[in-house]
Amino acid sequence: QVKLVESGGGLVQAGGSLRLSCGFSGTSFSSYAMGWSRQAPGKEREFVAGITVSGVANYADSVKGRFTISRDNATNTAYLQMNSLKAEDTAVYYCNAQAFVVTYWGQGTQVTEAS
């Protein structure tokens, strides 16, 4: 059984930075592609960033150049470094782990840009 726990969310000023962490409990973290999605109030959940088992990253156009996803297979942790935060980045951010047809989700962490 896989459990994901996000942390690092909070209130941040416009243009500021935050780093989200996703702790993975279970086996074979290195076998899972990891990703981050977000859901703003009244909107659908949307893809933010993903990283493959080999470390190849991809991003939504809205965050490209500002956000960086990474993974540490030694500590079973995925990260999302968020820079130059904007009001439209305000959302609950969810971590996910995917292998074959199985996807696990964390409970989410709130990120709020305080304009």
C-alpha cells in the first residue's frame, strides 16, 4: 500500500517562492512516476508537473520556467519548487504516484498567494 503526504504549503507574497514536498510510504518509490496537480476553488483539478522514473520532467505551460519538479529516490520524496508565484497559482496542490494503471494521491496542501 502506498501513502503520499504533502507538506510545505502556506501563504506567500506575490513573486515569492515555496517548495512543496511529497513523502512516499511504501515500496519501490523509484518505480513510480511522480506528479503534481492543483485545484483552485470552483475549478477542475489540473496537471502542473510530472517526472518519470528516469527523471524526465514535463510541465504545464502556465508554470513552465517558474516551477521545477524533482525527486530523491534515496529519501522517497518528490518536490515542487515554485518561484515567482502569482495569484492564479492559489490552489490545493496534490501529489500523485503512478505505476502501470495504478495512481495514488495525497491529501493535498494549500498554497495561497497573498496579493
